[in-house]
Amino acid sequence: MSIQWFPGHMHLTRKAIGDRVKTIDVVIEMVDARLPASSANPMLRELLTRKHSLKVLNKADLADPVRTQEWLEWYQQKEGTAAIAMDSHHSAPARALIEACQQLMPSRGSMDKPMRVLICGIPNVGKSTLINTMVGKRAAKAANEPGVTRQEQRFALQDGFYLFDTPGVLWPRIIVAQSGYNLAAAGSIGRNAFDDELVALELLAYLQRHYGGALLARYPVAENEAELRALPDHELFERIARKRGALLPGNRVNTQKAAELVLQDFRSGAIGRITIETPTEFEEWLATGERL
Ligand code: G4P
């Protein structure tokens, strides 16, 4: 089974972004550093062919730093796109964004030649957090006054530097089956679109293979990492459920509760700093995986 999800109004967002980029100097695509490829929207690429663009791998504080570095190099070398990683709750990394945009367009950013930057990204990647960190709540509020439509949200980051919020909602577009699972694990698609237990099992299977140590530290359900890695997925899931007390009357496992616990632990970083896809894996899914 794969996760299929087709929220509406994509054509309206496409048109709104297409219109907006005409007057934009740099387009930022913010993705989730734990799943950079799955949290991107391939539609943006088509719209941005003659634009300077910058990938921002946000939530880097939750992601595996080694893999984040791998992704940054992949974007720069393979895709020819400038890329930075950040935790948008903190102002110093957030300000690295201004520098990265200035490097892309050194001729812009003054009062007479202002730099206009558009920030795009699927819901929940952290766009509002970044804007609030950089602009401060007061400025963000001012632009949200009645009469200022969502399409016109513009924030002055410094003299001659303006940030525009995504017009409309840019939903993820799932092109390979595994991306659906990864988006669901991160909580980036509607809950009705997937089954928590299935997503938790997929996630656990991946963590077993790649993050056995972190998994064992969070859930001491085996004597050692080798034993944990060898557990069949349902057995691992059941041991975790019992360890964490996700039980129903009669000592039966409460699979829904156990799945929610595992997903919540992943989303909050309680299992550790984890990235659930690498550039190599993503290339393999594109080449051999189930295309949607
Ligand atoms: P959006 O505008 O792109 O839809 O995303 P938004 O800023 O609303 O962020 C979605 C969630 O991600 C928020 O958590 C936010 O705090 C969190 N977040 C954003 N950037 C980062 C980051 O760099 N690192 C980490 N660890 N988290 C980040 P929430 O629980 O939904 O809301 P809140 O209670 O934190 O406000």
C-alpha cells in the first residue's frame, strides 16, 4: 500500500506563485532537513527556471548533521543550487539567509535596488517561524492587518531587503511511494491520508537499519543493537508498545497509541537527530521505486 494524497487548489497556487515570481529576485524553497527531497514540491522547479534560488534545509537541529552536510553538497554539486541549513528559531542562522541571498544577487539589496525574496515551502516546514524570528512579531502583525491580503504579505528584513510569504498553500506533491511515508512520519500530510501504524512500522524499519543505537537508547527492548536490528518489525513494535505501556484491557497492545508514541518521539527529536532519506536513496527511489 502506498500513501496517495491529492489536496485541491494546486493550480491556483501555481498561478499565484507564477505571477509573484515575475517581480522577485531570489526564491527560497524551504524544506524539512529530515526529509529534504520528500518535503520539496517539484512544481516549483518548473516555475523557477530563470530565477536565482536558494534551498533552506530547516529544522536542522532535528536532523542528522552528517546527512545534512551530504544534502547540502548534493544540492550544490548535483543540482547547482545554493543551499543552507538552519534552525529557524534562532536569529543568527536565520540571518545567514540574508547573506546567502546577497551572494546570489550582489547587485541588489540597497534602497534604490531593493532585494525581493519569496519564501516557498509546504506547510509545517517552518516558514512562519523563520519570518517571526527575522522580523519580530510586531512587524509580522502589521502586515497581517485587515485589508492586506495573504498574497501581499511583505516583510522588511532590513533596508532594501524584502521577504514575501508564499501566496496560497503549496501542498507536497508525492511522486514516489516512500516520500508519502516520510511526509506522514514527519506529520506533513493530513492524518486522514494514512494509517499511523503502517507509517510507524515503516519508520521503525528504517531506524532499525540506520539508527539502531539511537532506537535502542530510546527504547531498551533488546540486549544490544545486533539483537534489535534482527527483530521482525511487528515484534519490535510490540516490544516498544509494552515497554511504553501502550496497552488495552487484557494486556493487548494498543497499536494506535503505540504508533502515535513512536511518531511523536520522531517528530520531537526524542529518538535523536535523524534524517530519513539520503540523496542516494532518493535517486534510487526515482530510478526503481513505485512512481505515483
Ligand atoms: P509553516 O509556516 O511552514 O507552516 O511552519 P511553522 O513556522 O508554523 O512551523 C511548524 C512547526 O515547526 C512549529 O511547531 C515550529 O515551531 C516548528 N519549527 C519551525 N522551524 C523549526 C526549526 O528550525 N527547528 C525545530 N525544531 N522546529 C521548527 P509546532 O509544534 O507546530 O508549533 P509551536 O508550538 O512550536 O509554535
